[in-house]
Amino acid sequence: QVQLVESGGGLVQPGGSLRLSCAASGVTLDYYAIGWFRQAPGKEREGVSCISSSDGSTYYADSVKGRFTISRDNAKNTVYLQMNSLRPEDTAVYYCKAPTSTWGQGTQVTVSE
């Protein structure tokens, strides 16, 4: 079973940036499509971005398009989510997931003055 660990969250001011990491052990991540999701307090979990396993094509939710960038570093077996121009409404717990992985603990992102 694929297990992924998210990291890189934190507290940042509006307009700031963070880079989230999604790391795996025991499996090669480049075999899997990886998605980033987030869940804000009192809201349902939503998809943010994903990257394919084949040609590296990417998808972004409209709310983050132009601000977030998903990428892979196969040498480090890690998928990243670069988040720029952060807004208070980006505050949430962020999760990464492969089709066959379980949900991890996530990483908290808080955008506030």
C-alpha cells in the first residue's frame, strides 16, 4: 500500500509563498498520478491540483490557477506544490494522494496577517 507524507505547511502572510512536499517510502512515485487536496474548517475536501504519471500533464482548480504549481522530482521521489500569492481563503489542511494510497495526516497551511 502506498503511503505518502506531506510537509512544508506553516503560517504565512497574505501574498506570501510556501512549498509543500509529498514524499513516499517504499514505492516509486513517478509510477503514480499524484493529487493535492485541501480541507478548510467546516468545508468538504476539495481537489487543488494533480500531475499525471505518464507525460507530466497537470491540472489546477480554478481557484489556484496561476498561483500554484505542481511538479515532480523523481530523483528525490517527491512531488511538490509551490504556492504563491497566498490568500486567507487558501487556509486549510493540505493532503497529497495517489490512487491507491490512504489519506495521510496532511500539513496545515494558514494564511493570515
